[in-house]
Amino acid sequence: MATLRLFASIREAAGTGSVEIEANTVAEVIDHASTRFGGDFQSLVPICRVWLNGEPALDGDAVGPADEVALLPPVSGG
């Protein structure tokens, strides 16, 4: 199972910082998480950067049991 790591506001929407998800692609990981975590989570996904093992990811990128997908929403600070 791939590990989905969540940060900042999307972490708050999910109520967790990480979850294991059985999926074959990055898109499937996100789809499963969206179903699991609901509307607030789903509304944040489009504004997030998606990374696979520390590199920018595309929806069709394959994932395996040792892979990590990360969703990073924009953050501000100063």
C-alpha cells in the first residue's frame, strides 16, 4: 500500500497526517482519499501540489507499496 502524506489545511480536513492506501496510480490514491475524507478534503485537492517520492507527480504515475504520495496545499506566512 502506498502512503499518502498530508500537510497543513488538507491534513486538518482529513484529521490525520498520513494514511495507507491500496492503489495503482497517483490519481487512485487521491480518489480513494477523497472518498474516505469527504467534502472539505475534496475541495482542497485541486489547489494542492502533488508529489511522488519527493518529485512532482502526474495523475497517471504508478505507485507501489514502498511509494509515498504527498499533498501540499499552498501556505502563506511571513
